[in-house]
Amino acid sequence: MLLRPRQKDFVERSLVALKANGNALGIAPTGAGKTILFSEIIGQYITGTKAKTLVLAHRDELTEQNQTKFSWVNPSIATSVYNSKTKDWSGQVTFAMVQTLFASDNISSMPKIDLLVIDEAHHAAANSYRTVINHALALNPSCIIFGVTATPNRSDGKGLREVFSQVSDQISLGELIRSGHLVTPRTFVIDVGVKNQLSSVKKSGADFDMSAVDQIMNQRPINNAVVDQWLEKGESRQTVVFCSTVQHAEAVTEAFRNRNVLAETITGQLSSADRSNILDRYARGDVTVIVNVQVLTEGWDHPPTSCVVLLRPSSAKSTMIQMVGRGLRTVNSEQHPGVIKSDCIILDFGTSSILHGTLEQDVSLDGVETEGVALTMTCPECAAVVPLASQECPMCGYDFRTERDKDTPELVSSIEMMEINLLNRSSFEWVNLFSDHSAFISAGFDAWGGVFFYQGHWYSIGGKKGVNPKVLSVGKHINALAAADDWLNQNETEDAAHKTKAWLTEEPTEKQISILENHLKLDFSLTRYEASAHITFKLNKQKIIDIIAEQGTD
């Protein structure tokens, strides 16, 4: 497997920070490949040693998912699981559920840990995590601690400074959108006549007083207006709605149903079986709109979701980003055949975008390059070392614009205008097959990837030895390129990429020339690699046509 160039930077910077400081926090949002990243970091850190590693997560499903992906990245490293079903410390890397390990009769069984990795590390300030962390340090004061999270700032205001002294790297949502690994958000801030009332709601504990929000937002005319706006702008997309209270969610669900929209409510009051049943129906497409209260903010994804409705304000920007992130994932066309997703519509009735800045502003502020050396600065509030491009401190929330350009209006520009050409950032060379730029192919030794434009959409196709080509994604050019590039990364190696690029200056072989189309045989500037790409297309052309035609009829 080959990491994306940006993933390589993240791994290298995190390893440097760990060796220098003994701890580090890495920030990697939805779409960055968080589990792949920390798996690679662990693999590089412990390979060739007897170092014992513990990976903490807050749900049983995550411990098992993390173990599966880790073994994919590091097949030669022994693993084990310690959760409510299995209690096994035998692996060099153990994946544990924190609530299970936290219990006194369980934590006493924990062996000496050399590397402690915390998934969803914004939970690290919680008592259960601190108990495990402190126990690990008591057993081994030299224990290295690494955390990874998408949203480090907690809504309760508790900082992570007591656990982590440095942010090793921060991949922004903007980077992932511009590289095609997340879709573009289109945000609409909608005032239904209660903006001033919402702005006066006070905090109650870690967030705004949701009972007060309910009194303002949960009115029949407002709920009907929400459905009107969704019908106009949401385009009947699969949608997740975030409400303030259970009563609010039920009323909104009823408003959708009154307009013949298939909608369901999910709250913490439902049993896990009932929640699972509703989510399964949503995943099958039997439900169009799913309305929830604090259930789907974190740890849940259904990639075909392409509309998010915010009917509550968020005191923490991280909560807003988590909610919006439910709709930003790209779609794997093999898993979701016939689904075409090129963007995500955000309908914000709850003023979060006004309070925190629209998501477009958040992800496209300054275009700071993140490749090469990660320049850092020290937060004047909590003294954490953070990346120079940070808008706010990931540890304490300090706004750096107070020191730089907070009084300067930010320019809201189209994210599409800021797309970074993935062709120049791939580990592989992409060949433009036709003069109209409608088809590109990159060919490795064991696999190939291609993107093809047809009837307004870009189709990403992947193939490899012994396996029929398959569609990877359908949507915008940049998202299709990202999917094809990831396919190559998963099926080729660093060595293969290096050897492939050696062909860029070599002439085609006699055998290649004999296979090429006639018009290409006279192209004396053609390299061996370009010839390979054209031949790959020729040999798979009919399969590619059939795949695209089949996808278009689903």
C-alpha cells in the first residue's frame, strides 16, 4: 500500500514530534484516512522492536474496525482486542474499548505500555481516559502518547493540554475538499425570522440551552418553512437533520411526513435495536430524511448523505464541523451503485455558520501550503506548539486572528476555484489520452486507474491483474481523480511507483509499438509509460464503456 503524499507528511511529522516531545496530537478530519494514518505511525514506530502498543477507542465497533484496518496496513504485526466481548493482551498491539478497560478489575490486568494511541482523542480529557493514561504512565513513565482526532476543541471547554503538549500536524477540511477526498459543501444560512432570538440564547453547561432553542424553533410555521426550504434547495437528497430536543425532532419529522417525505426520528431514548433498524432503512434508501438529537453527530457515516440541515446552534465550532461532516464523504460506487454525489448542501437555520464563520470560509481562508516542513508557532494562551497555518489553537480554542488579521474581512471564494490539481500531487503519472481532456489513465505494474467524462459526470474506473475493472466513483473531476489515485495507492507500492516513473524518459518497446493504435505509432515523442497507458486503455476500452453504460442505467 502507498500513502497519499499528504498522508506521508502527516506520518513523518507525527513521528518527529513523538520522538522530540514524548507526546503529540494529530488532527485528521473525515476523509483523511485517520485509522490508516495512526496504523502507519504505529507500524513505523514499533517495527523491529518488542514495544507494546495500546490503541484506545470509545466503542466496541471501533476497536474491531481499527484492528481490521491496522492488520491491513501492518499484516506482520500481531494484534489482540480488549473489549466487552474479548479480553486479550497477547498481541504486540492491543485494541481496547476504554469503558471496559477503565473498570478497576480490568485495568489491573494492563501490562506495561510503550506506545499509547488514543483514537477520537478529544475524549482524552474525560475521567475514564485520564485513568487509563495515568495508569499507563505509572507502569511506564517513558510511555509515548499519540492522539488523533477530527475536532480537538471540546464543547465543555476542557482543553487537552494536560495530555498533549504539541499538535504534530493538522489536515484541514479544505485540503481534503481541494484534493477531492471530500465533496464541496454549499452552505445556505437561512433566517426564518428568529435569528435575533437565537443569538440571545444563553449557554447551559457545555452548549447552548437547547430547551430555550426548542421554544424558539419548534413552531409549526417554522417547521413547515424548513420543509419548504429543503424541497427547494435540498433537491430531495438523502438528508440528516440536527434538532435541539426530542420534541423538536418529532415535530420536524411530522412536518416532513405531512409533505409526503419519508422521514424518521432517532434519539437517545430509542433502543439500540430500534436505532439500528432506522439506520438500516436509511442506508437502503427506504428513508429519505433522518432527524436526530445528539445521536449522529459523531461516529456515524452514510456517504450518500448529501444534505445536512442544522436546526440548532452550536456553541463549539467543532460540533458544527462534526455535524456538517456527516454529509461531506465521497461515495464509493461499488458500495453504492447508481449514486452520484458531487457536493453537499448545508441548510443552516440555527446561526452556527454566522457564529463560527461559514464552512467555506473555514476551509478556504488563506491557501497556506502544507507540504514540506511544518512551520509551527506557540499559543500565547496555553503554550501548545501548533501548526503555523492554524486559525485557532486546537488545544484551547485561542483565536490567532486577534494577533494577525481578525479585523480584516475574509474573502469568500469558490472552493472549486481553489482546487489543487491532483495530477501534480499523485505518486503516479497520469496520461491525458485525448486532446479534449476527457480521459486520463495512470498505469502501475499491478493495477491501473482511469477517469472518463461522460454525459456531464466523471467516472472513476479501477482495474488490476486478475480482476475485472470496476467503477470507483461518479461525480466531479477532482473527486474521480482522488478515487482513482487512492485505488492505485492501495494496489501498488512505493517501489512500483518509482519503477513506473523510470519509464517516463524511455522509448516504447517494439512490442508496445506493434499494439498501439496507428495514429500513435507515428508519435515519436511518446514514452514507454505513455504507451503503456494507451495500451491499457485499448485493452480495456470495451469494458470501460460497458461499466459506464451500466452505471448510467442504475
